[in-house]
Amino acid sequence: MRFSDNGYYLEEYTKCDNCGVLIYRKPIHVSLDSKPRRYCSDWCVEWDIQRSADTFAPANSKNTSGK
């Protein structure tokens, strides 16, 4: 989100490309697959990188065969 110079109105709404939350401060810019992306936090950057690399594994990835 970018405020006007006088602070009375918004010039632009900026959302995190990972979680969709409105970004009130300067976003973190990262290029993944030659696409520029904007993130709200370092956590969102890391999560999106892991997801795009298919290294994301659920916490409960144990084999539960019902025993």
C-alpha cells in the first residue's frame, strides 16, 4: 500500500504475492522464475521458494497404516 505524499489518500494497494496480505511498508522484492514478486516478510519469501522447489513436506508425513 502506498500513501500519497500528503498522506490523505492511497495511490496504490500492494499485496503480498504469497499470502495476499496488504503491505503497508516497502515490500521485499524477489524474482522467481524471472517473474518479479513482492512479499510482506522473509517467512513468505522462504515459504514460496520451498513450495516452488517442491521441497515443502507436511509436518505429519509419517506413515500411519492404522496400527
